[in-house]
Amino acid sequence: MLALLGYVGLTTWLTWPLPAYLTTHLPATQWAARMDPPYMAAILAHETRALLSAPSRLPDAGFFHPEPRALFYGDTGFGALPYFLPIFYLTGNPTLALNLLFLGCATLSGWALYLVVLRWTGSQLGGLIAGWVFLTSPWIFPGFVSTAPSYAVLQYFPFIVLLAAMQAGGPATTVTLAVLVILQCLADVVYVAPAVLVPLGVLAVERLVRRRTRRSGLNLVLVLGLAVVALLPVYLGHLSVRAGNPDLARQTFWPVVEGPPVLPWGPFETGAAALAGGSAILIALGAAMVLVRWRSIEFELGSAWKHAAFWALLGIVISLPPGTRWYRTTLSLPPGLLSLARVYQVLRVPSRLRVASLIGIALLTGLAFSELERLLHRRASRRSLAVAGCSIAALLVAWSAYRSSFERWPPRRQGYYPIAAAVSPDSRLIDLLRQPGGPLLELPIGPGREGPVGLPANQARAMYRAIYHGRPVLNGYSSYYPAAFPARMELARRLPDPAALEELHRDTGLEMILVHADQLRASERLPWTMLSRLGGRDDLSLVAQEGDDLLFRVNLDSRAPQAPN
């Protein structure tokens, strides 16, 4: 428990002042932080309420109204729900729940790495360093995970590596491994799940071809089978959305996909395996110690090294899409593997598969420093002082790596972790919207030159605000959007034009419109301000005004269309 408290302190230090503003602010480390955390908060809040009150409503997440199965247009984050749900249920504060999910799970993941290295080696120093490398990785607090909090749920991964390395485990080990694999894959079924299942599949095949390890291979096949069965409902949800949208690949806020990397250094520049210079120094120093003491490594520790290296290397291999180059030479797949290339057509960011590499590299570094501790134990007259010195040096090096990562992304302002205020529920207009009623549209969605569906940040804020008032919204943000969504947003841009209002109402049952007039361009703001001064018109009446925010009611036939099954 002392180590866990240490990791809590390290997380607090690395992300300060976010821990002081858990209830009101969210990370603002990258441009994607303006839309992805609000999206995930809205998704998890909907899942919480649906599971506790109306499970049949789970697929219909309340955005992209009136489209069915909106939940499956993007990340579902089911693996994060056990951590988000109790906090949100008890407090009703999605900002607090999302921050504790992000910081708490990242801390638990570092602690899990510590426990696994400690189990393998008995080395406190090695375990501490493994967690430090993970928490100071540019991918966690400065990078992608800060904008996608569900990816912080990686605390099962180190234990999966540990149990998969055990070839003589009994039924209890197999069941435990299956449960951990399912929980880990639910964090994200598109990127995290393959990063877990593919290496386990390779291990299963490798053990099945040898007689003495065949039973262990069969156990892994059983684990994989149970995981696929458990994940099948989620995959079927995504497949149902794809079946209803034949051109789904083009229906995305982010049409630009990540290009293939250039080997040998490309995989270490972006993605989960991207480690800054300081962490590379830790790895190199530990590896040097291992080379010096290679012959003295115990058999069990040697097995740990092989498995950590296996996950680290295979995580990089599976993240290399077709077209990957070695300097200027394009690498081609063997004819028998060409069919696998189709898998990468549905992956916009293959580098996220390197999450397996992040875990493997952290474990390798911890194992390396356990060898350093053993060397110091034999040669240092004051072992405790030597170990303490190495720990402090390693922490400073990891801290240097962490700080340097902000040079690639937005710099820390005055040495602080960048944060921004989340959408607040303290509004008279939100109180009015909490009253029972029909769908809502928030404006502006963004100028047409930003794309047919508007600015993702505007759409995501509307989803986040819907957590507080509970109405379905025509707005929406996700990995993909429904085929009819651009046409609806084009009608929304034409508002308050009466013909556009009538058509939008006929299609969606629109009842309320919330206009943030200060965010509109002058030419767009004028019709709304004129309406507000007049109190509205026959088909659109002003309900309330708060500062520059205007709330209108649509006075047309209230019969809303039913969402198709």
C-alpha cells in the first residue's frame, strides 16, 4: 500500500493543479481535449443511467437524435464504467467522475506494473521504476490518454502478461486470466482489445505446436474464446451501425488517417510506445546492467524477460500497417498475409495498438533495474543508500522525459499541467431544460467551411450539457456520424429560416433551440437577436435569456417522429 500511495503522490505532482480542480476542470493538454473528454463523459453518463434505470435504452445514447444505436458510432468505454458509475451516481458530477477515472486508473496501472515486477524479481526498485516509466510516458498525462480517459484503464494489462507467462497454471489461473482479458478489452474494442488478443493468440499457437506446452496453449484458446463471446455484443453493435451506413468510412469528423511509419525509429516517435529521451536512458542503463549480468539471471527471471520483450516487440509489429517503410524501401506483405491488410482499413490510428509495447517496455525497464539492484546489493557497502540514489536518479530522468514531452505538445503554462473549465450546470436555462420535453438543438454548430457537420468542440459541448438536462439532442460528436446528420446540420445553419425550421422539426421533432449568440458571426447573430427583441414569432418563441444565451421553443406540431428500431 505504501507503493500505491507513492504513485498517488507522483500522479498528483505530474498533473498539478488538476487534482485541486477535480469537480470543475478537465485536462487541456491537446486540441482534442476540447471534444473527446466531453464525449466520453456523455457516453459514460448515459450508460450509467441506462443500466440503472432502463437497460433497453442503452444503444440509444440521446445524441444524433433521432438516429438509433448512436452509442455505437464511436468508443463505448464499457471498461471504464465500473470506475465512473459509482462516482457519477453518488455525486451527479460528470467532471469529477471523469477526472477520478483518468487519474485513478492511470495510478492503478502504474501500481499494477510495480506489483508484477515485484512478483517476478522481489525488487522494490525495479517495480517502482516500471510504474514511473509508465506514468511519465508522453502517451499518458501529456498525450492521448488525457483526451481519451477510458484508455487509462490499463491496470489489468500487467497481470495479463504475468498470468500468460505461467505455463503450469490450473483452472483458477485460466478463469482469472479470462476475466482480466475481458475487462481489459472492454476499455476499447477497436485498439486495446487487439493489442491484448493478438499476442495471446500468438502465444497460444506457439504453445500448441509443442507437446509439453499444449495444455497451456489450450487454456489460452479457452481464454480467447470466452473473451470473444463476451465482447461479441459490443462488436455486433458496431457492425449494426456499419451495416446501416455503407459509406461509414467517409462519415467521420476526422477523414485524415495516420500514415504508415518509417522504420526503424518511426514507432518510437508517436503512439503508445513513444518514449522521450529520459525514459530511453533508463531502458539503456538497465539493459547494460542485464548484459553485464546475463549469465547470472535466474531461469524464472529469464522467462519474465522473454515475455516482457515479446509484448513490447509484438505490440510494435501489429501497429505497422501496409505501406510501412524501412528508410526509403516499402515493406511488402507475403501473399498469404495480404488478407490481413484489410483489417487496417478500419483503423484510423494503428499506432494505438502499441499500447502492448508501452506495457512491455515498462516491464522491461523494471526488470533491468532489478538487475541493477542485485548488482548494487553485492558491491555496495551501503546498499540502502545506493538503492535510494538510483531511485532518485531514475525519477529525475523520468521527470526530464515527462517535461520534454510537453515540447512536442502544448507547453505547460508556468510549469503547471494545462486544464480548462468544463461545462457548468449552474444556469437558469439548464434548469428550464430539465423540465420534461422533446429534443434540443444547440447553436452554433460551426461554419460550413469547417465541414458539413460543424465544429467537433461545439457538438461535444452540447452532448456534455445534455448530461445535466437529460433531453435528446440533435447535436452529436463521435468517431463517425449517421448518413443523415450532415443534412440536418445544414438545415440547422439556415435557422431561424421558417422553411428550414419546419423541415428540421418534421424530421426530428425538434422542440427547443439553445443559441449561444456570442459565438455566432455577426451576420448569423443578427436574426436571432432581432427575434429575441421581438419575443419570437408564431413558430418560434423566446422562452428565456441568460446573458448572450437565448432559449427558444418551436411552436409547431408536437408530434415527434419515432426512431426506427
